Amino acid sequence: MSADPDRLTVASGVGSLPGRIYGPTVGTSHPVLREQSSMTVLMGMTGKLCLDPAQTPVINEVISPTPTDIGWARSSFMISQLEAR
């Protein structure tokens, strides 16, 4: 991956723009798809394009927040709501 997607992802966040979406994975290898989907998350992107509907479950599994992530987000939101009062 080049630095351009990194800069665009950061710029999107700074500019309060929607998160970037990573391009598609060519081929049917689920390990490659899983690896590239993980890179999507690590780079702060919020989605990934699919070329085949069979890729959707793998991408959703990798990109979706874990129960721990959801718990953290809920507690952070609740703390911010309490601090705003």
C-alpha cells in the first residue's frame, strides 16, 4: 500500500468526512481477503468493496467491531454524556 491511502484516511478524519472505503480484493482466497480486510481496519478505513457476494461474510467478520469494542464505545459515550452535564 502506498502512503496516499494513509494521508486520505487521516485527512478524512481531520475534516470530519466519512471514513474511506478500501478497494476490492481480486480472487477467491479467503486468507488473502481476511488479511486485506484487516489492513482496512488498521488503516482506519470503514469499509471494503466486494467483487463477489461470497466475500461479504469474511469482510463483515473482520471489519465489524468486537463486543469489547462496542462495550468501550458505549462506556466512552456514557462518560462523555455525564461530563457534558
